[in-house]
Amino acid sequence: MTASADKIAARHRERRAYVYVRQSSPKQVRANLAGQANQYALVERARALGWPPERIQLIDDDLGQSGQDGQRPGFQELVGAVSLGRVGLILAYEASRLARSNADWYTLLDLATSQGALIADAEGVYDPRDYNDRLLLGLRGMLSEAELRLLRLRMDAGRLRQVADGTYRQHLPTGLVRLPDGRVVQDPDQQVHRAIALVFARFVALGTCQRVLRALRDEAILLPRRQRAGLHAGQLLWRRPSEHAIYEILHNPAYAGAFVYGRHAPHPDRRPGQRGRLVNRPFEEWTVIRQDVYPAYITWEQYMANRQRLADNRSSFAERARGAPRQGVALLTGLVVCGRCGRQMGVAYKPRVRYVCKALTHTYAARMCLHLDGAGIEAAVVQAFFAALAPAELDLLDDVLAAQATGHAQLAQQHADQIARAEYEARLAQKQYQAVDPDNRLVAAELERRWELALRAVAEAREAAACFAATPPVPALDAASREQLRDLGRSLPAVWASGRLRPEQQKALLRTLIRRVVLTRPVPDQIAVKVVWVSGAVTPVTVRPPIHRERDVAGYDRMVARALALSAEGHPDSAVARLLTAEGFHSARCAGVSEKQVLKIRQAAGRRTVLAQFRGQEQFDGRLTILGLARRLGVERTWVDRRVGRGLIPAERHPLTGNYLIADDPVLIEQLAATLRRTRNVSS
């Protein structure tokens, strides 16, 4: 000790001696009082080394802080004082008290060397300016960091052994209680049990955390929370529902009766030894999963379905999350996938619903993959959905009504529980107030305030229950309505077309059976739709969207050739349009072929109809028309037309146009000319 004391000079005693006290965790602060006392005893050590009490500075702000925590205010104060040259001696019980990180340790050593400060522990005094002392201090810092690493490895190995043996006791969520003998049971408080069960029931009915949160808020339902630490450690508190609380309930596998280890991992940016900053690991990377360990609120299958639904609710195109059904009129939002690049497609609402894929445009400034009209696609997918429902003969009405009635009963019970608990708290506060000595005014005033708050909570609980009781119960259907809705597969299309279903309800129905809708456009006038069902089966559907140019229609050249051929046979444009539509041809914007389109085709080819040809021709197919015969005889057409109608002139009708054709027979023409001459002579 003499050699150590010889290193202390008068200039050191002119400055302050800083005694640094630290323990690594709040548990050590509460339990390891002997180690804490040893560190505080260093104040006497500083006095023994010659520092007067007024120059001894004690720093104990970092009690309960890890040695690698960069937020230690006490250590930062010490480093600042050393850098300003105010410190002559730094006392710590050992090097690990000062730092567990080499970066912090060597920073302090460098500052102490430049400012001439000494460092002391329980064994001696060291001068960082001395080579041997600096070497020894450096080794101690390295050993301190290595020791922390070994401690961490041993603790992790021991924890993993407990997990493997089934003896590891993890923190239980609110609603599960561990008995003194180690068994886990559901919370004996029935209100806690019902509140947690209500959250799961509401999520099944509503589908999103936000909707569950709003429903619980509107129904004035409180959620329980068992405090682990802090002022109310070990107490059961009732709080307003929050999204985080609901999310944690739905994501915790303990409610499904499963013991899971390895759900969380350190954040990639977290420094070694730093607390907090955890990230959720993917389900596939969970280390241990043991089912049927705890009493379950829901089944494991329901838990996995909830996880999948929560994942689908995320509006993340990168993760192909479907997102929750919302109010937009596009029915396939979150379901459509680009068949070219495999990315999820977005929706554009102007001028009408269209499904677009801009992934490659945003990533590589490439051309847009797809930009498709949504009406035809949605109609085809909905028809496929109805076709999938029709054979199933689904009858879900009784289940829906029973679920609604159960939910109503759960809410009524929850309100009754809240009133019962509030009344109990009020009676307890009243007893405490009445038991206190009235002369003890400070205590009596506080207990009176608590009694008033409890009475206010009773009034609020009763008011919330009264509001709930005023809401109408689940309506019952009469026999006629029940019979009409018995077969959902046949009634749903009519209900769908009636407009009584909101867009979010239609989307939710589609998602019950449809997992993905893959879209491609092999040709300009055709969209190939693949409906991927939740079972994994695929239904291909073809949709013909409206396009701009007629020439881009598949088989356009064949349609033109067929139209000209039919027109040449004598069919009018209306008949040609009907025949082309029946043969499967279509136009750019219609499902069939119109008379106007046939007219354009014929005019573009310079062709006239057979009827138009009859009107100006004297002969057709080697026979005379009425016009041709009238000109041969030098009379009006009406003269020939009347005699053909009376049967005086033999003629045949054209099978398509209905026009009369007369044989070019010289004998017949001479007979008609003679008849015409006799008629003229008689008239004259």
C-alpha cells in the first residue's frame, strides 16, 4: 500500500477524489446490499489516502445500470470532470464497475493520462502515465469485457438447459397465473378471463385490431393488465384498451396454451450488452414451441389463423400482405398480383377502377407492367366465387345469429363484471375510510379522496351498462326470412346485386375463399385471370377488356374475311353481325359484333350489299330483275311488279334479299310485249 500511496502527489490532493458506485441491475440494487456497502466504503478509503471530506465527490447515479449502457449519466459526469482537470483520483471497487466496454474504458484511461488523474480500486492506486500501470489497467479492462461475455454465455446456456428440461419459468401474460407449486392456471378473476376472451371473439368478428379497439372504446370496456414492475408491481390494473395491448394479446402464443422460447431477438443495431431494442423473429425461427403446456383461451389453430389474418392486414406490397378490407369500391384490393413481375398490384380510381403494376417503373424506371380495366376482372372473379359457393350449399345463418347472440351476452356479462368490481372497490375504500382515526387528517383526507374516486367509477360503470342495455338485441328472423336465406349459395348473388352489401363486406366475403388473383395480358384484347383459392386450387378465367383499336382484336383479319363472305352471300349487315357474334367474334369495346362495325368493314373493302346491288342491276345470276324486265319492255317497274304479284309473270324470290328474279326467256318476253301492245291498242 505504501508504494501505491507514493504515487499520490500534492497536486492530486488539490483536486477532487471521485468515488464511483454502480451495480448492473435493479435486482442487484435490491438484493446485493453487501456489495453496495463495499463500494460506498471507498469514501473512507479516499479519506485514508489524504483527501478531506469536502473534496470527495460520490457518484451513485448509475445504480441499476448496465456497464455497457451508453446512457449512464453518472459515468458521463465522471468523464466530463476528468476532461476538465478537476479529478485527482478515481476510486471504484473494481474495473468492471467503471466500464464493461473497452471503448468506454480506454476513453477514460486516455483522459486520465492527459490530465494526470489517478485510478484506484480495492487493491491499489495506479497512475495511467506509468507504462506498467497503464498496461495493467488495460488488461483489467479487457478481462472485464471478457468476463461479461463469459457470464452472458453461461447464463444463456443455463437458460437453454432449463428450456430443454421444461423447468424454465417465463413471464406469463395477464390472464395466466403461476401457483406456488409451479402449475399455471387461468386467472381466478372471472372478469379478467371474460375480458381476454372478448378480445379474441371481437377479432374473429371484426378482423382488425383497429376495429376491435374502436368497438371496445364505444362499449366502454376496460382491459386488465398485471404490472410486472414499477409502482404498482404485482397489482391488477384496469386500463383503457389500446392497439398495443390488443396486438399483444392476439400475438401471444401462451393464450393458445403453448410455451414458446425465442420469439424475440436483439435489434441488429443494438450494441453488445445494451438492454432493450428487441425485434420479433419470424415464426419459422422460434427456438422451442411446446403446445398444451398452459390452459388455453383459444386453440392453436385459431391462434395461427389470427396470426395469418394480422399478417394479411398489413398494407405492405413488398410483403404481399393483402391488407384489411376497407371502404374503397375496388373489390380485389390486396388480392391482385402481377403475372409478369410477381409484385402486388395497386389500384387507380380515375376515371374508373383500374388495377396497375408500377413496381418495375419505381424500381428500374421501366415501362409499366400492366394497366387493366377493373370492371371486367371483378365481374369474372365474382362469378367464379359464386360458382365455387353454389356446389357447397352453405347454410351459415344459424352460426351467424348464434355468434352475434354470444357476443351480446359476453358484453352484458363484461359490463356486469365491471359494476361488481367497481362496487367492491367502493366498499373496500369505504371500510378503509371508516377504520381510520378521524384525528389523522392527512390519512383520512387521502382515504376519502379514494372513496370518492371509487364511487365515481361505480357511477361510470353503471352508466356504461345502461347505455349498453339500451341498445337493441340481435334481431331474430321469421320463418319466411329464414327459409329465403337458408341456401346461401343461391341467395348470395341476389343479395350481392341488390346493393345491400357494403364494399368492405363484399371484400371480406371474397377473401373467405380467394387467396390470390394473378393477372396477365397475353394479347391486347384478352386478360388471363388465375383465381387461387385458399385450398391451393386454381381456376383460370379469361376476360376481354375494352381496347382502343379494332385491329388489335384477336382474329380481326379472320372476322373481316368472314364478314365480307357473308355479305357477298346476300346477308344484310344486321344478319352478318348476328352470325359473327354467334361464331365467337367480338369488337374492341363490345362482347359481340355490331351492325355498324360490319358496315365499316364492308365500306372499307368497297363492297355493296346484295340488296343494294339489286336496286341498280338489270340482271343477277343470269336472270332478270324487275328493273331489267321493265327496261326490256319499256314500262314502269310498277307494271311488272303488279303482274309478278298477281302471278301473271313467273318469278322466284332471292333466298336472302327477297327480291324477284325472272328468267331471261325470249318467248316470255315476247308474250309480255304482245300483251302490252294489245293493252295499248284497246286504250287508244
